[in-house]
Amino acid sequence: MDLKDDALKPELATVAFREILDWRSLLKAAFYFLAIMLPLTFYLRTYDSAMVKITILQLGALAAAAIWLAGSIADGRFEVPENSVPLLLPAVLLFAWNALRFAFSDHRLAFLHGFLLQEIFLLTFVLVLLGFSRTDMRRTLLMLMGAWCVAVIYGIAQYLGLDPFVWRGAFGSRVFSTLANPTLFAAYLVICVPIGLAFASDRTEPGWLRVVSGVLAAAGAFLLQRTGEVVGRWAFLFSVGVFAAMYLRGSVGRPRAAILLLSAACALAATLPLTGELPPPANNRRYAFLSETWKGTAELIKARPVLGSGPGSFWVRYPAFRRAEIFAMEGKHNNQTDHPENELLEQWADGGLPGLILWLWLFGGLLLRSATAFVGNGAASPAPYGAGLFAAVSGSVVLMLGSISSRFPAPGWHIYFAAGLLAVLAAKGPDEEEKVLAIPLPLEKTRYILLLPVVAAVLSLGYASVRAFQSDLAHNMAIYYSKTMQWDQAIRTYEKEVPWSGSYIMSRYFLGNVRMDEGAGDPQRAVEYYRQVRSLAPDYVQVHYREGVALQKAGRYKEAAERLERQVRLDPVWPEAWKALAGVYAALGDHEKAAYAEKRAEETVKSSAEDPSAAQACS
């Protein structure tokens, strides 16, 4: 070997090492981690089955943001690809608008979870556009497909009755895989199957990969059928149709026939009950439920149509607008509606008209730009990756109009991640050479001081995320102690939860219940906890009833009447609340109101007996 070659080895090794540690490489690694871990990770000891995914999402997004900030500071500038600006602008503006509305919103602690989730999604879209390129596309999509492969295999095991975990059969015959919910699994398949079709249709890929991708696409389509999700099935058919229409443009002969056959096979696998009847959906009154929920959401929007209530606020404000028909459909009076299952309505309710317009601009502009880049103006048929991503994002947008899936870490994060990758293909030219807008930072010796607050913020936020996860574990154990009447242990465990955790408000509510249940009960202390709940979420489920009963036991009848009157306004078809209110009115000596409340209680019981669904609701 030439001495010159030996001399070059250390230099080449140094270059390779620097490339590995380049902030863009680390940023991509953080997103690869999220793409794989979010759909696959679950932990059954938490109260909320999604909590481990939420924690991973928060830590992964925090790492990605820190890598971008630290790398840009080290480079001495923030770089923005010029061609990406039109696609970045609505995401950046929506991110800023959400932050502004959150800062000036009421009940920010209750809004925090929803606010952070939406900001992480938007940040992901932005960072993908800033850090990824066309040359990263194949590797990135293979990462997505690797996780999808595992989810499909586990889904097949569930379908065959081979699920080894304790949640086996949690949704009857409906398959939910590692997503922990059939609705979320269906949405995940809407994203991944078109990308699988893209690999199967790409003649530049190895034959074995094309075959495996095609088989997995068909298997995924079949599993989508077994989720029992009607809205997901229609979104899937739309997604597969878009893929076939886009990729077939310009194809001739055998490639055209093969793509059409594979797409048709997936469409049929998702719809035809080849192995018996389709699993029944969770709610046979699904469309009526959505209709009534959307009517209530429309009333919520009318209350604050321009500025909205702030990101993450829907679940806090909606109880005051929920229609009475919902209680009979759900069969319960203690259910909580977290989302309207329509992203347009939720963006409007939370962010007002600016939020709605910016969200429409983000996805509408992206799909229009992509369609123009791929199939408009005489462009040649798109590469399989472009067709697959376009179909995945298009199907996800359709799904968001009638599903809750976009408000969960998986597959909600994957929707924005796929949208970011699609934006990379639509914005950046094949040669990767484009103008970059650079925002310079101060001189080298002083700019590194900016790293100190970045490090401090990362450590603080990371610690907060871990503590929130620990709170969820504590919440799960505290409920166990409550059910087994270990009151002192339950109280101590509930008190370990931190205010910013998702379970904190519920823990205050349960602490009130524990104080009412333990021994002879302590209604005065219970009232304190219930009022803490109302200070965080004014109309939390049944809190007015619980506080009213506690006040009644404490002999504070006038206050009890106020709370119970609020409860029957929120839920006018629950006989227990009317009966409690009648008792309070009688104690106050107002026999006319007491008779009216008794009559309403009898009417709700009678209507329950006449309507089977309402009977369950009022049982």
C-alpha cells in the first residue's frame, strides 16, 4: 500500500467521525428512535397505556430540539433552505400562535398536555424540513417500515389468539397491536401501508424487499379490517387509491398492471370479510355520537369563535356544551370527552380562526405543493417514495376529519413526521443544491454562552417529563390502594403526583373520594380537594355532584345546592344528581323546588326504562 494512502487514513477517520457527530446526523438519529419506539413501546403498569409513549415522545423531541439548537450555535448560524420557506411558514406561525394563546389562557395547567403535544408535532415538521434531505429518504422510510413490520406481526398474533400479554382480548375480537387501541392501529396502517406499497413498486429495490413489502402491505390491509374501524377503512381506501393514481401516471405495461393488482388486493383485504364477519365497532351509534359531539363542539366554538380557548382546552370547556343525548349513547355519566374527533373543529375550538386557517394552510399548502411538484406542470410520474408519502399524508388528513388518532403520540407524531418528509421531497430539488437563508450568531467566543441555557432547559424539562411518568405509575398504584380500602397508603401515593402530570387533576378528584370513603369520612377535607379540581378544570366529570354531596354531609346546604344545580345543568338526565338536589332543597325548606327535583329524577328513571340505552346510562 502506498505510504500516502496510509497517511490519509487518520484524516479520513477524522472526517468520518465528524460526520457521525454532525448535528444533522444526531437529529436524524433522534427521529429514527421516535419512529421506531413510539408505535412499539408499551408498559402495562401505568394508569394510562399511552403514558410511556408520551414520555418517549417528550424526551425524543426535547433531544431533537436541543441537538438543533446546539448544532446551530456551534455552526454560528441558523440555516433555513430558501425553497422550504413557504412550507415552513404556516408551521412556524401556528407554533408561535399556540404558544401565545397558551400564555394568555385560563387553566394552563389543565391545558398543558394538549399544548405540548401539538407543539411537538409542529416542531417535528419544522426540524425535518431543516435537517433532512432527499438522500435520507430511503433510510428513513426503512426505519418506519421496520417498526411497522413488528406491529403487523404482533397484530397477526393477536388475530390468531396468540397474544401473550394481560391485555389480551381487551377490545374483544378487534386487533389493536402495539398501538394499544384499534383506532390508533388503523390510523397507523393508513400511514404505513402506502409506504410499503412504494417499496414493493420500486424496481430499483432488491427483489426480496419488494416481496416482503408487498406481503406486509396486504397483511396490514387485512389487519385494518380486523380493527373494526369504519372511518379508518374509508381513509385507507382513499389513501391506497391516491397511491395507485399517482404512481400509475406515466407507467406502462407490466409495472402498471402489477401496481394496480397490488393496490386492488390491499383494498379488497381491507373490506371483504374473507375470514368471517367483521368485528363490530366499539359504539354501534358511532355516527350519531359524532353528530351530537360535533353539534356540542359547534356551540363551544360559537362562544369564542375568533381567538378560541387556547391549545389543549377542549376537554376542559366541552362539558358545559355536551348534549344530553351523549350520555345515553355512551351508557355512562362519568365519561370524559377529550377530543371532538375532528381536527378542523378542535383546531378552531382551541386556536380560534387563526389556528384553523394556519392548520389548513399547513396541510392544504403541503398537499397542493406536492401535487404540483409530482404530477403538475407536465412533471414526470413521482418516485415511489413521493407517491407513498403523498398517499399516506392525504389519507391521514381524511382520517383526521373523523378520528381521534391525530391527538396521540402514535400515530399523531407519525402524521407530522411523514408530512415533513413529504415537504422535503416537494421543496428540495434532486441535486440538493439550493440557496440557504442564514441568520448569523455572535462572535465565536461569546456565542457558546448561549449553550448554557439550552443545557439547563434540557435537563429541567427532561426531569419534569420523567417525574410526570413516575406520577402516572403512582396514580395506578394509588387506585389499587383505594379499591382495597388501604386509605392511608392511597392518600400518600396520590400526594406523590406532580402538578404538571396528566393524572394530577384526577388525583385531586380521587383524593376527595378517598376522604369521603375512609372510615366515617371527612367531608370538609373532601370539599377542599374537589375545589382544587374545580380551580384546575371547572367542570371536571361529576366533581360538582361529589362536592355537593360532601357539602350536604357537612351541613352546608346552600353551597351544596349551588354545586348540584351546576351538575344537573351539565347532565340533566342523571337521576342520582336530581335526587341529591331534592334532598338539599328539602333540608333548606324549599319544598316546591324539592318536589320539582324529585319529579325530574322520576322522569329520568322512567325514560331510562323506556330506552334500553338510557337504562344503562342511568343504572
